[in-house]
Amino acid sequence: MKLYESAATPSCRRVSIFLKLIGAEVERVQVDLKGGENITPEFQNKSASGTVPALELDDGTYISESVAICRYLDHIVPNQANLFGAPGLQSAQVEMWHRIVEFQGLIAGFQAFRNITGFYSDRENCVSEWGEESKGRAVAFLTKLDNRLAHSTYLAGDELSVADITGFLFINLMKGAFKVDIDEQYSHIQVWHNKLGAMPEFQ
Ligand SMILES: N[C@@H](CCC(=O)N[C@@H](CS)C(=O)NCC(=O)O)C(=O)O
């Protein structure tokens, strides 16, 4: 197996953290996003979404989308991490919080980053107003996240799950790209984020 990635990006870090938590490792191939390597026909043939990460299996099959990759790895690597939750209520709660944090947090953050910085202006029309609106939505979501974490140790309940990985990367984006002061304003996010950040798998 080979993982095509751009190691520092949130979507690739999601798979890296997941791999560490299930105690596995795979061969890596770095893809130069800024240089446009992922928009070449060669890479587009590998990744259905045209983005990193993409996992190449030994039989030549490719899986793109970080959550799909995590699900596959969880299936093939025997582990007790239970990051997608036990079948039934727990997995439904993991799925619910994962989708909430992804759709309302991370995707808004991505849209803000892409449209404000123009990082991918060689391949898409960047609309700064949409970037600012998305940033506002991502910031507004922090209140919902903080309220949830006031009542729950982890996002989906008492156990660490894939939703926490995504939430952690969303907060890193808000702190890193937009200098949002989490520590001052969102005390429950701060406690949870510090706890995850102290785990070796999240570093
Ligand atoms: N939903 C996708 C998002 C993947 C994604 O947006 N990857 C970014 C890096 S974080 C990328 O490859 N960007 C290059 C581009 O948009 O051209 C996933 O979870 O894998």
C-alpha cells in the first residue's frame, strides 16, 4: 500500500493521526500541491476526488477521501481503537458528530482559507467575500463546539473517535490560519484540544 499525501495538510494529517491511533504505518509518497502535481492527469487518474490523500492498494485500486481511507484502514488493521464507534448507537453518534464538525466546521474553514488566501488561485476562482463569509460561519460554529464539549469529554461521548481527529484539525486551522484565540474565549474547546495535543498520536 502507498499513501499519496501532502503531509502537513489537514486532510492528510487526519489519516496520519488515525494510522497512529490504530497502530499502523504505510509507505508515503509526497505530492506537491502548490506546484500543481495533484491536478496533473496522472494524479487525477489515481484520486477520484483529485485531492490528497489517496491510498493505492497493492492490486492498483485507489481510494481517495480521507474518511473513506480511514474506514478502509480500520477494516484491514486489527485494532481496539474503536474510532468509528461500536455498531448501533455509538457509531451513529460518532457519524453524527463527525458530519457536524466536518460540514459546519472544517469545510467552512477550508473555504475560508482557499478563498481568502487565494492559495489555489491557479486552479479555481477565489471569491474573497465567500472566504470572509465562510470564516464567519466557521467562527460561529466554535460556540456550538464549545457547548458540546462543556457536556461531553469527547465529541461523540466518553470515548475518543474519528470526530475528535477532525475537530482537532479544524481548531488547528482556526488557530493557525486565522489566529482565532481559542484559549481566551472557548474554555471547553481549550481543555479538550490541549488533552488531544498532549497525546503522541496527535503530534
Ligand atoms: N474531502 C477531502 C478533502 C481533501 C482536500 O481538500 N485535500 C486538500 C489538502 S487538505 C487538497 O488536496 N487540495 C488540493 C486542491 O484542492 O487542488 C478529504 O477528506 O480527503
